[in-house]
Amino acid sequence: MYPQVNLMETGQTEIESPSVRRTRRERRTRTKRRTKDDAETLQAAAVAGGSPVIISCGYSRSVSRRVGHLGFGQREQSARADWFYLEGRTIRLNTSLSRVLDREVQGSVLAAELTCYEEDVMQSQFRILVEIVNENDNRPNFLQETIGPFSISELTAVNSVIFTVKAVDADGDMISYIIDQSSPDAAFFRIDLPNSGSIVLDKHLDFETRHHLELIIWAQESNTEDKFNSSSHLSVNIEDGDDQYPHFLPCAPVTPGVPVCINPAYTTNITHRTQDVVLEFSPGPIRAVDGDRGINMSLIYSILSGDDQGRFEINNTTGELRLTRAVDGRRLTPNFTLKVMVCQVDDRLKYSVAFVVVRVLNENTFPPVFNRTTFKGFIIQSSSPISIVSTYGNQVLQVQVSDHDFSNGLNPNIRYSLHPLSDLYHVTQMGILIARTYQLHDFDRHILQVVARDEESGEEVSASVDIEVLQRGQEVPHGAFTEQQMFGDVDTRLAGGVAVLITLMFLSALLFLLLRSVKRRRLQSDPEVHTAVALENIQTW
């Protein structure tokens, strides 16, 4: 007979067949004819690999009481056999809270064989099959080899499968895969077939803007009520692809965040004496880089046009531009314009072009200079929006520099500016100061600094302008003697009074000298008076 018992993975049961009960009744009948000192002896042996558990039933007259135990022979011992134990004539499952059945470990069936003996003669044999019924007690687990990290090229086509993840469930449940939309870069991916685990690229990649992506994938049971799940954090590295052209430095992006550059225009200045030198340019040396910085392909430089029959040569590796011979002084055009190209060594069709301007300047022997360090200016307060600052004699104040490199002293490359910039005053490129009159107040005084810069040579020079705001109707002073040379910063009216006082003192002294001179002449012309004065002086001494 083969009694079969179904067990849950954590269950415990008692196994006893009808034959066992019949044998037990027969044994009780035979036991009545034996002495009370006879005892029932139960022995059991477990066998490895799913072999039956053999239970021997017999009697012994050498013992004074009935004894039951479960034992294992050395040849038959196994880890699976100890899932059963004998309690009297009952086979029980050996489980507890800390020791539970697991179908995924022990398998789906436990088998036992019960054999009964009487006086070493087998009386009966029973095979017992115990099926372990599965429970959903396991979560899906991702296979490590399917969850990266991954590396994909930025040139990977959209809608293509870029990798496949896989998770297994020890209970054999069906698994579906879901992208966690809270992932930082979930927008780049999608899953078309939830049960496949295939991850599809849903958005173009760009190594120049993103080098790395992060993604969270969930594996979830789809055919159970529990819906057990687990997640995995995926790391995706983007590899650079050759999809960018080289560009010259410094790079001026077309728009912020877009890796497309506007090439700079390189400029430099030379004179008629300059020759056989490597030229230095602004805003920096002629230099380009591969737009694919992860590849950084080697580049070649060349002059497309404007080399003036070999006057300019370029190093095709470094981009250095050399002037090989001096410029002819009779040349009519003051500038050279060159077109320089850079391209990839492995693909000449990936190139970029920049313009180079070389300006030929006259010899700069003399720097520009102001004819004075401080200029005096006046402005009459009024309600007019603007007024021109004047100087002594109510003449227009013109702050200009002279440059002796030019025959007339006027350098056309001079640009004037105020430093720092002022909200009240503005200087024109002719050196004329304009004021916002309606914002000025009587007796205000402003000190301005005018900077003159030679845009060709870069030389700068500065001078100060002392501006006084006069009252309405007040005349502009006619001269600088009393105010600048004698009294400096004294108020105009006070300076005028002091000047009158000095004039009176001067006239008094002149009158005194004149009277004294007349008196001497009278003494010399009158002998009597001369003798009297001489006697008077002798008596006084």
C-alpha cells in the first residue's frame, strides 16, 4: 500500500496506514501470551537520496519495559531522512518554527517506507509518499550578469533594443518588468514587451551633454495575488561617437547648452619692419579641437586663401602662423585677411574654417599725450536737458591728445571714454564733454577722468577734468590766472576780491616809490636843502 499525504511547505502531519493499525491489533493479541517483562522495540534507519525510511517492529524478552526510538545506520544516513521521526507507532514530520520545509530546497516529494518485523521476520511493508505543496514565498531576483553596468554608443539608433534584463522566481511565477518613472533618466528608455525584459532606447543620446544615465527597473510577479517584486539600479555609460566637427577656440556657443560653436576671428598687428616671426593673435593662439572630446582625433591645419604668395606659413600640426618676410611699405591695403581650415586626419570632410586678420600699422614711436594733466570746465545750471561743458572765456572745452607719429598730431585711432562711467557726463570721440544739465545743482563740483586709448597700439593715457557748476546768469571766468595759478580752489567771488586788494596794494607801493623818487630829485636840485638834510643825519647818528 502506498499512502500519500500532501503537505504545505511549513506543515506537520502524522502518518499511519490501515495496515499498520491491523498489524498493531494482531501484535496486541500475540502480546497477551507473553510475559509482562516483554517490551516492544522500535528501530528506524534513514537512507540518503530519497530512499525509504525503514521502521522495524519486533519484541525482545531481554528488556523489562517497552522502548521506542528512531536510529540511523552509517550507510543509510542522510540530511533528508531527519525530516521524519517515530513517535510510538506513528511517523511524524520533523518541523518547527525554525525548521520549515522548502520545496525549492527539499524538492516536491518526500518518501518513506515502513517495514514491520516479528522475530526478525518481515510481516508487512508500506511505502509512504509525502508531496510538498508549493507556496508563494519567494521574490523575483535579477540575474547579476543581466544588470550591467552597460556601455552604449551615442550613435545608437532610437527604437533599438540596447540590453535585456532577466529576473528569476524560485516559485516559478511569471515575471513582468517595469521602468520606474521616478528614475533620473527614465525618459531615455521604454519597455515594449513587459514580460521580455528588453530595454528599448526611446530618445537620442548625446555624449557632449550627458556622459552617464541612471535607471531603476522593477521585476514583479504577474500571475499571483501577492505581486511580490524587487528592483535593480542600472548604470548606463554613454560612449562618444564620431558625430561632431572640429572647432576653433575659444568656443562661442550658438545658444546655451548646444555644443555648436561660432568660430572666432583671430587678429594681430604688425609693422613694415616685422618679418620671420610667429604671430600672436587675439583672442588667443590659432587652435582647434575635435568636437568629439571622448575621441579627440588628431587635426591638420592649412591656409585656404590669403597667404600672399607664401608671405604667411602655417604649421599644419600646431596651427602657428609665421610671417616669413616684411610687408612692402608701398602696399595700399593696410590689412591681410587669411582663411584657415582645420580638418580631422581620418576624415577630411569633417572640417572647420576661421578668418585671420593681420593689420599693418605705422611705426609707433611716440605715445599719445594730453597737453595738460588737468582741464578746467564750467557748466551753467539750467533746465535744459543737456549742455556742452565750456572752459575759460566761455569757450567749448575739448579734451584731446596729440600723437607725434602723425604729421598733424591727430591720431584717428584714438577713442575717448570716462573712467569710471558717469550718469551725468558723456565724452564724444572729439573729446567734447556733454552734461545732463537738469540733474546738476549750483556750486556742485565734479572731478572726471578722461581716458584716451589708441585702438591700434593699445596704448592708453588719461587726464582729469575739474568741472564747476555755476549759478544761472553767472558768467564763465575769462582767465585762469587768479583761479588756477594763484588761488587754486578758492571760490571765484572770493578770488576776485583778493585780486582787487592785491591790485590796490600794488598801486600804493608804486605811488610811494614815485613820491620818494620826486623827493630825491628835489634834494639834488636844491643845495641848501641838501646841506640841511646832511647835517640832520650826522646829528642823528
